[in-house]
Amino acid sequence: MAMETEGKERNRMGLLSFFSPPAPEVLEKKGDAFFKTSAAGPAKIEYEKALARHHKKKAEDPGFQKRIQKKISEASEALALKHKKKGEELVLANCPKEAKELFALALELTGSSGMKRELQDLMETASGSSPVSESPGEKGGDADLVETEPAFDGHVHDENEVFAILCHGMAEEERRAYQGYGQAFVTGFVQLNNGAFDAAAENLTRALEANGAQKSFIPLELAICYMNMGEYARAEALAREFLAAFPESLKGIRLLCDLLWQSGDHDAVDQLLLSCPGAISDLLFIHLLKGENLFRAGEFARAEALYLDLIQARGREQALLDALAKTCDAAGKSEQALDLYRELVNTCFSCGVMPAMELRRDFAETSFRAGEHTAELLEIYFGLLEQDPDNSALYFSRIASVHGSLGNREEAEKFRVLAKKV
């Protein structure tokens, strides 16, 4: 019995050892190993983890913090240079949008004023390399189609070309169907994606009438159009009509959920998701909608339990971690939410990809509310300022507050003034 108790204790201690965070020096060595193989992204992540660990449990070497900060800077510069070179290749390959994304990421990473100027010049060059749009009004089509000026920022040459681009990512069967609904549908679909909802509704309605009683995707697109116009009852009727014909359509299920959430009918959403056909009932997409329904209903504990069960069963998938982070944040569990957001951001950077703007904004706002006002948080807000100018007043205000917390009074006042001027 004593030996059994001793064995259990050893197992317990082994588990505790397994889950205990590594020392800062161990994380530093992992970063060094990555950096030596030119893997600057993973190296930067390990160095940052080492610094964060050092703040919680000091490293034995008194010079650790200064050394690790230098290594973070070196890894950031190396990663910035890598993104710059790749961006230049994309410019030459006539991919200006993708190039600008890499230049913007490099701009966030570098601390070199010379590199920043060079990257800003490259971004201007990439912006100027976009093809010029042709004059509207020359496109062909039915005489009774409702016209509207396109607003595709210089990337549109022809209505049918735009339609082909919009259909490009669809499944083959769906793409073929969309291509067979006639010119009124083509025009309406392009207008819908261009935000010209009134004109789109007329052309899509005309297309629906022209295609008779055949089963089609037109009710789905028309429902999306009416939803954007605020005509929720008409949109819901069309969404239900579409789902009766295509009960396994995830896009249709999501649309009907959105419409039911507009009226706060969480029970109806629950019934819809529980009645999904067996072929799709266990898809992660459906489980995430169930969690979102609980979240929107304010049942954070149930939503959290659902996400944790899914993570245990399916692994640490990004969509689950993001949903769990939002739920923890809403429930007031800031520390757990921040740990999850850090994991998501680090995973993106380890792949050399800029985290999505929404993820960076959620991370920044959660950090701000939790009182983690750091230089790193300032960098995130400055990046958001460039990418999301519509919310610049909020970001200027946050930057002012963070500067104030860091004791930078002059900078804090400067950004408070900017926040009021925007």
C-alpha cells in the first residue's frame, strides 16, 4: 500500500513537472537554436516567451533581460528583412496587395529608421502598381438591367471578369450553377458584392423570376441582399426557402442564424442547429455556431464548457481558441483570455504570417482592460492605426493612456489631443 501511494505521488509530481513552465534560459536556448537555422519568426517567439517568463520568475543571470531584448530586436530585424525581400518578389510578380501586406508587417517589426523609410517607399510603389480601372458604362448586358457605378478601387475591368473572380473560390458544382443563371444574376451578384443593395435586389429578383421554379442559389443571394437592406422578414423567408432546397448548406445555415440573432431568438437558433442533417451535424462549423449562440445569449459558462470539450476532443484549433478567448474575456477571465490570444498571435508569427487585424485588436483591447500597458501594446495599437483608420480616435486614446501608464506625459498629451481632433 505504501509503495502504491509512493507511486501515485511520483506520478503526480511528474505531471506537475510536465505542466510547469520552462525556465527563461531554456526558452532562450530554443530561440538560439531557431535563429542559427535562419528561422527568425520562431526564434522571436521563443525569445518573447523567455522575456515574459523572466517577468514572472527572474532568470539567474542579472544581464538576462538586456540580452534577451537585444535578441528579440535582432530576430525582428531579420524577420523584417525576410518579409521585405519576399514583398519585393511579389511586386515583380504583379501581386501588389500581397506585397503591401508583407511590407506593412516588416514595418511593424523593424526598429531601423532607414528600413522604415525604405519600406514606406516600397509600399507607395506597390500602391501605384495596381491596374487602372476602365471607364464604367461600357459593359454589355440586358437593356433592362439596373445600372450602378462600380467601386472596386481600380481593380475592376469588366463586370463579367469581376463575376468570375467572385466565383473563383466556390466549389465546382456551385460555380457552374452561378454561371448558368443569366446576365441579370451576374449584374445583381456583382452589385451585391459592391454594396449597391437596392440595384442588386432588383436584378436578383429578375433573375429569380427568369429561372422559374428550379432549385437554385438565387434565394440565398437575394436573402443576403435583403438582410443588408434591413428587410429581415423577407430575408428570413428566402433563407428558409433556400434551406428547404439545400438543407446541408453551411452558408445558408449561418445566414439564418444571423437573421434569428437579429431578433434575439436564441431558442430558434438552437432548434435549427439541433435539426441539422446528420452529414453535417458534427462539423466544427456547427459546433462553433452552437457556442456563438450561447455566447450571444450571455451564457458564458456553458459556452466555455462547450469550447473546452471541443478542444479536448479535436485539438487546439485556431477557431476554437479564438472563440474561447472571446468567451473568457466576456466572462471577466482576462488572464486566461490573454494567454489564449498570445498563443494565437505567436502561432501566426511562427508561420511568418501577420495575425488578422481582428485578432490583434481583440488581443490589444483585452490587454488594455487587464492593465497590461506595455511598449509592445503600443506597437500593436500603432499597427492598428495604419490598418484600421476608421477607429483611429479609439486607438489614439488607447495610445495616450498607455503612454500615461508608462510615465511618458508629453507623448500621452500629444495623443490625447489627436484623439479629440479625429
